[in-house]
Amino acid sequence: MNVASAKRRVVAVTTLAAAAVCLSACAPSAQQAGPARVFTVAQQREPASLNPALENGTSSTEWGELLFQYLVKYDDRGRLIGDAATEAPTLRNGGISRDGLTITYHLRPGLRFADGVPLTAKDCAYSIDAINDPANSPQSRYGYDVVRRAEARDDDTLVLHLRRPFAPLLTVVLAPQGFPILPAHIVARFHDFNRIAFDSAPIGSGPYVAVRWIRGDRVELRANPLYYRGPPAIARLDIRFVPDPNTAVNLLRTKEVDGYFSDADYGSYPILASIDGVRVTVAPMNAVGALIFNTRDPVTRDPRVRRALALAIDIQTTMRKTYRGAISARDAGRGLFIWAFDRRVYPDVPYDPVQARALLDRVGWTLGPDGVRRKNGKPLDVLFILQAATPGDAIIGAAVAQYEKAVGAQVTLKAFNVTQFVAPAGSGGPVYGGKFQIALYPFTNGDDPDTTDQFACKNVPPLGYNKSRICDPKLDRLLARGQRTYDVAQRKAIYARVEALLRDELPIVLLYQRPELDAFTDRLSGRTTSLSSTWWNVAAWTLAP
């Protein structure tokens, strides 16, 4: 949110008194010698809250990894590793019971929050209970609602008793796809955490501590001297909010910021790559760009029609021209199924207009002299909805319309502002309200290949995120099986069958695996990007003079 500087509301971190003492008294002498240089990173989105439980998506993960700890998180090699916990529970190490109903975590000894209070299993149990507490309003309770009881067996041992086996839990509950560990000694005394001072000035156990939030401008952070790996080498870090991508690029060019973090501004890639002294990385995310078919609409109900409309589009060429090297359209299914992706089973949709025309002929859509196909006197009209004020989406929409015209389909493009586009069905949202034949819609699936929320019958809007509205009992059974087993080989085999069904029924067409686009000064070392976030190892970053 942008406001005039005279009206900016500075949120002082008044609850950080103890942490401030630590920051001054516990910091290395090199930091006490003088003010440290501020490392400034620009990003487009300002959070509504610094309490990750009240945020969602990449914003929740960003502040979770900067200010807090999770039990486990992903590293840059795609491995689930210990964070506050010593390691991720598995069947082999005994952390997962044979019946799959008990999950045990062992915490690292000596963990402390930034105010010096020990972090124990009681904080972990409280954090789970808080998400499930109906008085609180977290963005989601997915995975948390499977926990029947969170037990702090002792200070270093957390035991989760589940209602049913649920393999995705490991990447959701107190993990980056979910929410981090909250300090019970601060938050538990409130009736709820929805509107408390902690949400603007949180105390966590992560590598950094929030010192000040200047609304509409930035959040100022300082290294946490009590972080279990030691205080980060970069003593001061500012996250500056710059909604306009062109402004962010100019700030990077003039060295007024040291980095630009974005998971959406792919169009800036060629410009960023041309800036001297800047290193640009494009790291794949657990997310996709997709064309979503409305499988309950009379026009796109038939999977043969959906396949024909998909085959008519040259996806590879369209993505290359639209994003100019920032995005690859190859192996797009990896963004949905991550480690369970099998390109032999779920290949990219090829460009084959000849086959597209043959399929449409076969199902009774006859080409007329005007170049438009008709069936029972009705033209093949397709409503294609997309987000407005997004140049890349507009280019894709126009290209799709031309490709479909070449096989006899008339495409009408209709753009909505982002608020309208993603609105719930009850608020008139076109995607969740099913008012389309095709929707251009990028989305994040999560850190696990479970796609229940995207394709299960029970999650058709308004009950969930199944935007294509596909409902197939075979698919539902496979998705349920994938959740019940923790065995990786078994899960891969199950999701291969899920991928085969999606290939055949084609409720969505995957365009690309969404990347995270980051640009940082080439003086920065040690930064890599994990499946979840570029911030996963921020404590290891170093900055050359």
C-alpha cells in the first residue's frame, strides 16, 4: 500500500525490548564499531501482516524464513531438511510410525527466540493448536486439521497424533507450505492473533529481527544474535516495497537497492540481465502457468474438444515470444508434481493443428465456409478469461485466439482486474464462479505432489480450488491413496497414474513451470534458491565490500 511520506505510519517494535538489548549487547564487536551498511532488497508486494499465519503463498514463506523457524524446510537440492528439528521424520529413522498416525520430531537443543526465551516443543504444540483454534483466522488450516493432538512430550520432543495417515503433513505443518513456530509466551495470552501488536512487530527465532515497519515503504531488519547458526554476516537488511517493476529496475541500475525479488515480473528479465554488476537467476518454483478448461461447460465438457483446443496452440513458441527467455515451457508438469513428475506419462502438449482439426471433425464440429465450426447450428465460441494489466497474459491471450481461429474456433477475450479475477464465486469471481470456457490462471500447488485441492470432487468451488471442476471417482481414489502412504516409491507410482488421467482427460493445459526471478548485486555470495524461497539460507549470505 503506497501513502504519502508525511502520512506514513511507522510501526515501532515496542515488544522487542529484550531483543533490542540482545542486539546491542550480544552482537559481535565488529558490528559495534560503527553502523553497518544496509543491504536493501526491493520487492513488489507489501505484506498485510508480518505474522506468516495471516499471510499466504510466497509472502508467508518469505517472512517465515526471515523472522521465524519451521520444523523442517527444503534446501537448494530439493531435500527436506531439519530447521528447528534435527531432521525430517521418515519411516526409516522412526519419526513416522508404521501405521502413519504418529509423527515425532526432535528439536535442536538450545534454540531461543530473539528475546532470549527458549524455544521448546511446547511452542510447536501451541503453534499447531493456534492454527486450529476457530478464534484465529489463518489463511488455511490445510494439514493442520489432520492433527488430532499435538503433544510436547518433553522440551525437545514433539509428537503429532493424526486423525488419519497424511503424507503431505511433513511439508505443511510447521513447514514452509504452512506456517512457522510462534512464541507461545507472547501470543498465547491473547484471545486470538488476528489483530495484535505481534502481527506488526513479531518475535521469532529466525535469522533476522524486525526493527521497524514503515508502512508503504519498507521493513527494517537486523541480524538476530541468538540465531542457532550464529548471527547472519549481513547485519542489516531492508525489504523495500516497490510496486512498479520499472521503478525497481531503475533502483537496481542506480545501485539504490542491492536486489530485486519477484516471482511474477518475468517481462523484466532481459532488462535485468543487461545491468552491470547484477547477477540474475531464474529458479523453478512449485507452481505453474496454466490454461484451465471448464469441464462442466457444454462447449468444453468433452475431453476430445479440450484436446483439440490444446493441440491447436504452439505453446513453446508462444512462451518464448512472450517471456523472452525468462520462462521455459518444457517439462511444465514438474511445477505441479515436483519429485513425482514423470515426463513419459505427463508430457508437454505438442503443437499439432492437423490433429486438432481431425478431432473437431470427429466430434461433430463442422467447418463452415466462413471458417467457423458449428455443431447443431451453434458456432464454436470460446470465452477466454484472463487478468487485466498483465502484459504477458495479454500477449498469450491474443496468440491463443489466433491459433484457435486457425482450426475454426472463435475466441472472445475478457480481462478482469486481479481483485475480480480471483474473487470467490459468491462475490462474482469469474474463475471460481465457472463463467468461462478457458481461463489463463497461474497457481502454486505446494511443496508436495498431492494435487487434491486442484482436482478432487470435494474441492469444486465454492468448496475449494478445483477450478476446472473435474470430478472423476478414479482420480479421487488415487489422490486419497497418495495421501495415505509415506513410502516415496509408492507415492511416485500413484502420482504417475494421476498424471496419466490428467493427460487423458486434460482439465488443464500446463504452459510452464513458474520460476522465481531474482536479481542481486554480484558482490553477494552464498545465495541459492530452494523449492520454497530464495530466503531459505539468508543467514549464510555474505557481501563483498
